[in-house]
Amino acid sequence: MTVENVADRAGVHKTTVYRRWGTVDVLIADALDQGRDVDWVAPDTGSVEGDLIALATEVVDTFADPVRSRVPVALIAAALQASRAREAKNRYYAARHAAAAVIAKRAVGRGELPEGVDVEELVRQTCAPLFYRVLVSGEPVDRAAAERAARAALVAARAGVLGAG
Amino acid sequence: MTVENVADRAGVHKTTVYRRWGTVDVLIADALDQGRDVDWVAPDTGSVEGDLIALATEVVDTFADPVRSRVPVALIAAALQASRAREAKNRYYAARHAAAAVIAKRAVGRGELPEGVDVEELVRQTCAPLFYRVLVSGEPVDRAAAERAARAALVAARAGVLGAG
């Protein structure tokens, strides 16, 4: 991702991009901060297992889509190299975790999960094996991987292993 | 990471690097393939819980070390952008997972884990929450995070959730 590519795609001259953002790092940070305001709503299927499987399936479907998968991959690549993009990425995922944590809060309210479970850790634990396959080991993810990740996270939460430290 | 930086650090002219490897992508792939031959041995503490905690702690200690942490981060950044590095990274982690899977195999032999558990999935599940924090959400990892990741993976394996699909 370069200023030239962005300008080319947008059909503007690269000086327009440089004047507004200066570097790709700042452009990415700005785009991410704008994107955070879009109202993403956590799945609400009526059970914590259904919600976590839906959340994990959303991650898998994003990675399976050749266009949408570019977003997390480009973000993480940019964030590994530049601090403004890194901070924006971290804010993005913090907001997403906070929004998804409602799944765990509702589950505690329904008595499906013990009080004191770390609600955001349940979200991280659900998503982590999928990101690990895509980014680290380079292995495929599918709906079965999504269900396995969701069920593993849920079992750990129910066993009290994800309790706030 | 650029050919210029590599040449500079090695105290050679950049044409020497170009002549041998051509691009950073190929250089990284070559370095990784050489590194795979170094004999990494999985921890062997006498219990699967101890082994998994030791494995997760090794991951955390690597990320906590400003020098050693550059290796996985540089690899993954390079792999996101170039195919030779990506293939080499994938081979690297496949070899590491296969080597670490002995932890799960020994545990099955000792009756600590059910037959049919996916031995490599237990390794992925142990490491994934740590890589997720470092690479995706940008949150700190510590020994407590390592223990939590290991225990969560173990609970899931014991519950049969990590069985071969």
C-alpha cells in the first residue's frame, strides 16, 4: 500500500493525497478511526454458543472473501511498520472487543456463564485461533474452524479459566 | 527490512547481498529454511499442564525480548507482502507445531488427554491468544497471559473440543 496506489484507485493526483495525509501511515490511522464509528453490532442469536459461533464465522467469512480480507491483512502489515497505524489498529480492535463483549455480558445475565468471567477475553479467545491460522501458520480457516474456536473459548470460560486475572 | 539494511549490518556491500539472494523476500525464505534445522525441543516437565505453560511462557518471553521479538514480527510482516517469505514462514510454523505436538502425544500416552485429540491444534490453541494480543489487538502479554492461554487450551482439549474434525 503506497500513496501512489491510493491516489490511483481514488482517481486523484498523488499530491492531493500527500497534502491531506502526508504519509500512508497517517492515512491508514485516519481511515481506521473513521471506520470505528460505523455501528458494528455483535450477533444476538439467543445463546452464548450461537453468538460465539456467529462471531467466529464472521471472522472466517471475512478472511475467505478476497476483497474484505485485504483490510485486516493490510492493517496488520502497516501496523507492524508504523506507529500511527499501530495505534489506530489497537484502538480499532479495542472498540471491536468492547462491542463484542456484550455477548459475554448477556450470557452472564442469562446464567450461561459464571460471574467474573473476563468478557473481552472470551472474545479474544474466540477470534485468536482464526487469526493465528491466517497470519501466523498460514493454514486455511473454514466454518468448522470457527465452530471449534467458539466452542473451545466457551468451554474455557465455563471452566473459569478466563476469569479476570 | 531492506537489502541495504541487511548489507549494512553484515558489513558487506549491498551488491553482495543482491548477487546471492536477489530480494529480501528470498533472503528471508532462505534464512528461515536454514533456521528450521536448528533443533528446537519441546518442554518436558512431566505433565501436560506444565509443558503447555512452559511452551506459552517461551512465546511470551520471546515477545518480551526486544531483540528476539523482532524475528516473528519481521517474518510475519515480510510474509504478508511476499510469497517466498510466506511459504517459508508457513513451513517454519508447520515444523514448530509438529515438534511441539509431542507434548500432546505424551499426554495421551500418560492418559492425561483423550485419544483422538488433534495434537497440533492443542499447540495452536496454546499459542494463538498470545500472538493475537501481540499482532492483532496490540495488548501486552505476560506470564499470567501464558498460563491462562495454556490452561484454556488444556480445558478445551480435555472436553474433547479439539478432537480431530
